[in-house]
Amino acid sequence: MSDILRELLCVSEKAANIARACRQQEALFQLLIEEKKEGEKNKKFAVDFKTLADVLVQEVIKQNMENKFPGLEKNIFGEESNEFTNNLGEKIILRLCSTEEETAELLSQVLNGNKVASEALAKVVHQDVAFTDPTLDSTEINVPQDILGIWVDPIDSTYQYIKGSTDIKSNQGIFPCGLQCVTILIGVYDIQTGVPLMGVINQPFVSRDPNTLRWKGQCYWGLSYMGTNMHSLQLTVSRRNSSETHTENTGSGAAFCPSFSAVISTSEKETIKAALSRVCGDRIFGAAGAGYKSLCVVQGLVDVYIFSEDTTFKWDSCAAHAILRAMGGGIVDLKECLERNPETGLDLPQLVYHVENEGAAGVDRWANKGGLIAYRSRKRLETFLSLLVQNLAPAEMQT
């Protein structure tokens, strides 16, 4: 399995290169900024370039994995269709060809003969990418390939990617919006149990060279299988834990209210926001992108990411869930948590990734219907939930 994770890290970096190229290469950037115009996409293009970038990233991930691990492609799922119709009414299936020239020719059909853009895209798609991590390179873990399913979100926070804001300031390390909120998400799960096993979050836009204006990114990974838990933040976490302690009770035995922090969506319900303000005070941060908000929890910038709506999907949460599992945390169903009686001793309702929502259609089949809470510490989550329930009215808990 470490071979599969190693390859996922490589393809996530290739995907990040595509995302960066679309913003940094003039021929591609001109297509991308068409998405900013009012109304519909520019009629001279066969497809909106935003969708093309998404699909191209998804196909790179799928086909690279299939080449290295034959048979795996049938269990790789994402939100994008790779079928386009050009201005002549021709249906075109986007795929990676065996050569750069053939891929450029196919892309040219999609982009109505824009040869410069097609060749620029094909070049970055076919570039080799190397990724090394000493921890991962020294690990050999075997797992049957035929039990693995993969969820891919090729470019999460697409709006921020198109908008492309580069001058956003962080609030205690958390960016409310901007290119830093863009992530590429790849989550691996057990197709029999739905349990997340491996996760990769690639953040293509982390820092920009003030002279060249070129972006550098960061990649995070986690692996949790058969009692083995590893992740890319292990050294950072161990140093942090040695200098930080969380007190749950005072020496006299009196109750002590821990200081919690949360990252939320700007569209979060007012009732949830009000309850959170009573639990977290002013340590509530708004941020764009489900993947980025989950990453804030992975990085230890906040205790939880909480979202009460049903508008995140399996491809949004699987990658972070696997990394958090490797760290001793997880992602749970918010609605079930609020309805759960802790005294029953039942385990927390972790999200699973192999079952469709009964009676749902389209993408809603894979929605996280009960909302979610992403967390790093089980103990602190239990305390947080207890406080949240106390601060939510019974009627609000049923919404």
C-alpha cells in the first residue's frame, strides 16, 4: 500500500503543476480568466476552461494510477464527467494519450483549435514528477488492491481558483479566501467497510516568490491500516504536543471550560454560529473550501471544522478523514452526534465512503447528509460536543 500512496503523492503533485500552470502560463491564464466574466462562459470556447482544468486533473490522477496499478481505475471516482461536446456538436472523451503530441491534438479539439493552449497543457500533463518522503520510503505495508476505492476532488474551492486572489492576509494562520484555500483531494477507502485508509491533500498555492511570482505548494498525507498509523506531520505534532497541554479539570476538581476553536463556512446556519460563539468565544474562523477547512484541522490551527449543511460530498472529506484517522482523529456525522446519547457507550458516527444515500439522485447520492465535524482529538471532541449540545436548543438540534 505504501507504493500506492507514494504514487498518489506523485500524481497529486502533477495535478498541482497543472493547477499552477493554468494561472502562471499566459496562454492558459487567458482561458482561465474568461470564467470571471458576467453571465455565461465565452461562446468562442467549446467548454468552460474551469471544467476542463478540473477534468484534466481528474483524468491525470485516474490514468496515472491505472498505468501503475492495472485494474485500479474502475474504483477511482470523482465528481467530473470527462465527456465534452464541441461547437460542431462532436462528443469528445478527454483522456491522456500515450504521447504529448496526441494529447495536445485531443485538447485542441476541445479548445476549438487553440494550439498554443493545447500544447502548453499537454506539456505539463506529460511532465514526470518525482516525490520522495523518507518516512514513506522506508515503509512497506501490503493490502489487497482489490479492496481499495479512491475518491478524487481535482480542484476543491473552484471559485477561489478562478477568482485567484493573491493578497489575502491570514487570520492566525487561516486564510478566509484566496488561492491558498484551493486543494487537490485524494482519499482511499476500503470498499467493503467504507473506512478511509489513505489520504493526500495537495495545497498548490502556499507561498509565492516575490521576484518570479511563481507559486510553491505543500503536500500532506496520512495512512491508517491494520494498526499502523503514519502521517506527514508527525515530527511537527510531536514537538507541539511536548509544549502544549490541555487541562480538562482544575486541581480542586471544579469544572474548567477548555478554550476551543473552530473553522466554519460563511454559509453556516445562524443557530450553529450562535452556539459556537458561546463555546469558542472569538476563536471562530470563516474559510473557503471544504478541503481547506479540513486541512486547518489537520495542521492543528483549529480544534474542529464543523458544517451543518448537506452540501459536502465523499470526495470532499475522504482524504482529510484518512489523515485525521492516522493522527487519532476523524470526521463524524454532525446530526447523529447531536442526537447521540454519550452514556450509551456507542462509538462516534464516523463517515463512511462506500454506501450511497438511499433515494437520492445525482451527486446527492454521495452527499454527507448529516453535516460533519472534523477533529484531531477524540477527548476534546467529546467535550466540545457536550458544550455544543448544551448551547443548542432542542429544536435547533433537529435541523
